[in-house]
Amino acid sequence: MVGRPRRSDVDESVIKAATELLLTRGYAGLSPDEVAERAGIAKTTLYRRWPTKDHLALAVVNRLQDHDEITDTGDIRRDLPAYLEKIAAGLNRMRAAGRAPGDEDASAGTVAELVAAAARHPDVGELERQMYARRNTLARALLEKARDRGQLRADLDVEALFDQLAGALYYRVLITGLPVDRAYAERLVDTALRGATPENG
Amino acid sequence: MVGRPRRSDVDESVIKAATELLLTRGYAGLSPDEVAERAGIAKTTLYRRWPTKDHLALAVVNRLQDHDEITDTGDIRRDLPAYLEKIAAGLNRMRAAGRAPGDEDASAGTVAELVAAAARHPDVGELERQMYARRNTLARALLEKARDRGQLRADLDVEALFDQLAGALYYRVLITGLPVDRAYAERLVDTALRGATPENG
DNA sequence: CCGGTTACGCTACTCAGGTAGCGAAAAGGA
DNA sequence: TCCTTTTCGCTACCTGAGTAGCGTAACCGG
């Protein structure tokens, strides 16, 4: 290693300041100037580490992700809605962040901005996909175990199924603008498991 | 009516200029200054009619929507993938808009920005929902007719099913960053119709 | 302890989206 | 014809994200 080393405490204080701002004032309220000031560094230093505000916001959300494990009771009809609800809880938390009290608007806030950020910066998109990959792995494992147990069809298209379930959650929050609760998660799982054609169990 | 009337040709020339910019240079390239210049009006006039760039972009996309009718051959296993593919075609078109030739990045571009725009401005969100409502109505009618024909379960949760199908498309393009083609649409429909549990037809 | 290298902080700047304020133009009504 | 109302175009400005350039500080190897 050559040259002056980076101050090791900067990352932490920046993420802390940025998290506060993002959670209390929402995406628009996450001002790089103010983050730098609160973290006690110069704005240029901030931009040396996170090249855009979008990168910074993603770093914050990445940290916020509770590293939830999946609970596998052996009953897919219980475990799957439970896991979907966990995902939805994260969505709803982000969705609520930064809304003024009493603001009933179904704004998707941070989640929506991160979707756009992924579209704007390829590397942010890559990082987000890595974030989702963890979740994807967990869900796939859950489904495959259930399949091996005989609770799901042997020739099930696991990827398509998970896309449908997770997709419906995002669609509801981002496009339809409605919140996602336990009851909705159960409707999804029930519909997906039973199938749409007649004479199914 | 009192007062000076609005120039009636402004809307058309603005939308035309904005459409060109959006399609050739993407969302970031949709510059209000340049739109105004190309449309031959002052920027302030532009902002009197569309209060933000997001509003303007939505107006453009709204116009671009091909007012596709659904083809109902009576076979849900054909009609449904066909309709999903139409939706996906719109997504892919927006997704490609503004990318440099040879840019292989799976950027979701305009669609992603519109999702964020809906989160930023409640009224934009409302307008988008109206846009989607049309599609929703068509799909629901298709599904309900198939149900009445006996091709789908009588107690099917039509809303959940459509959320899953449409949601999977959006999830794939916006989150996973992968394109959506006919084969994928058919996988979705097959998975959704058959269901995930064993012993289904 | 000296030269190379990298990080830091500062000031000043660019650029894009959006706004304020004003005078002039285009209508309708009295 | 004059008054009111609304739109238009213009210039000037504001704000927030991001950058350029420079002097200085911190570290490493010789």
C-alpha cells in the first residue's frame, strides 16, 4: 500500500448520517451536502467514495436489510407467505420512509428511486442484483426443499414461480400503489399453488 | 371563457418534440429547455402546461401506448401469453429507448423513471394508474370470460393471478434486468395455470 | 529524511430542473 | 372603446447534484 490511507471512520459516520436523512426525509431529503456536513467531511471526499447520490442511497439500504433467515417449518403453505411478508415488510418500510405524517399518498418512495437508480447507473444495478441474489437463493432453496418433500410438483419451474410471487409484491407497491399485507401474501400463495385451471387440489 | 386563450397547437408540437427526444436520447436526454426550443415556445410556457419533466414524460408515454385490443380466440392458453407479450413489447421498447447502439446494459430506462416519477408526484401516480387501469380491465375481462367458459376455476382470484403475471414481467425487466420474450411469457402462464402443487392437470 | 503516491479539504464552478416577476398580447364583456 | 382576465415570452434567478483544480496532510519505500 502506498500513499495516504483513507480515514477508516468515514464510511461509518457517512452511512449513519445518510441513513438518518433517508429515513426521516426520504430520498429527496438525502442531500449530499448535508450528509457531508453531518459526517464532518468535505463534499469532495464524499464523492470520492460514492460517485453519486444513488450509490450512497443504495449503500444505506444495503446496510438496512435485516439479514433475515427463512423459517422452514416443513409446511410450504405456511413458510412461503411468511417469507413473502418479510419481503413486503421491507418494501413497506421503504415505502413509508420520508412521508410527512398524515400523508396518505401511496408513494413507493425509496424503492422506486432505487429502481430508477439501477436503470441510470449500470454498477448500481449490478449491486442491487447482488442484494436480491441472496433473497433469491433463500427462496429457491425453500421451494426446492418443498419440492423434494413432495409438496410441490417435481417439474415445477421454480424461477417462474418466484418471479410471480416477488413480482406481484413489487407490482402492487410500485405500480398499483397499494400496500401489501399478510392477507394479500396468502392470496398470492394460494393462487400460485393451486393453479388457475379447474379440478386442482 | 375569459382571458387570452391558449395556443391550441402548442400541445401537439411539444409532445412531438418531447417524443423524439425521449425515444432517441432516453429519459436523461429529455431536456425541458430543448423541448421548448424545438417546439418554438418559451420554457415558462412549457412549465405552465406540464409542471415537471416527469409530467411531460408521462404525457409522451401515454400517447405512445398503442391502443391494443386483446385477441380472444377462446383458448386462454394462447390468448394469455399473447397479451403478456404485448405488454412486454411495450416494456422492452421503453427499456431500449435512449440506449447507445451496442450498449448491452439491461437498463430499464424510461419505465423505471416513470415508476420513480409516480412516487415523487402523487398526481403523476394517479395518471399512471389510470393508464394501467385500461390494461387491467382488458385482462380481467379475458380471464373472466375464460372462467365462464370453464377453462379456469370458478373461484379463481383473478386479481391475484393478474398481479402475478404482470408483476413477473415488471420484476424481470426492472429488478432482474433481463429481457422478456415469448418463451418466458409462456413459462409464466404455464406455471400459473397448472399451479405448483402435484397432481394437477 | 526525502521523493513518490494517494487522500483530504477548500473554493469555485458547471449543469439541469424549476421559479419569480414583469410587460405585452389576445381574447370577452360592459 | 376601455377594462378585466388570462396566456405568452423574456430575463433573471434559485436550488441541488456533481466536478476541477490546488495546496496540504499522511503514509511508504529507499
